[in-house]
Amino acid sequence: MILVNTDYITGKELEMLGLAKGSTIQSKNVGKDITQSFKTLVGGELKAYTQMMNEARALATKRMVEEAEGMGADAIVNIRYASSAVIQGAAEVIAYGTAVKFK
């Protein structure tokens, strides 16, 4: 599966199949939330949350790819990511793009 954030793939003619998307809501445990709250007092990277968001993006991407494969896609173009806070310490990540088949 080819994944790109452009609306084309050089040298390929594409047939659009539809929107492919994947999402997840992730959170850290209470202990991590407390330690990360203290970190905000002194500044710096919140590594537990960085790791959480990396895992969430990977899972959302995997689910998007699975949905595209179910459509018979060869690639996903114009991929985008969005995230939003759901509750304190939890975030939703969505990955979406256009599933395409090579002609």
C-alpha cells in the first residue's frame, strides 16, 4: 500500500474509490497524567504524551489502510491527520485520505 500526502502518484493513473479513514482515542493512566502535570510546572517535552500521540497516529493509520484494502485500493492519496482533546489526558486522532486503484 502506497501512502502519500499529495493528490497524485508520479507515473500512475488513478481511479478514485472513496474516502478511507481510521481513528482512535488514546489516554495515559492516572499515574502518567499526574507526573506529566508536574512536568508542565517546569516546562519541557511531555514524553509520555508524545509517545501516546505517536501510538495513536500509527493505529489510526493502520485502521485507514485496512479500510482502503477492504475497498481494493492500491494506495491512499491526500492523507491528512487531525486530533482533538476528548477529555483531559485523552485525545482522538483521525487519519483520512482518498483510496485509489491504479488503472
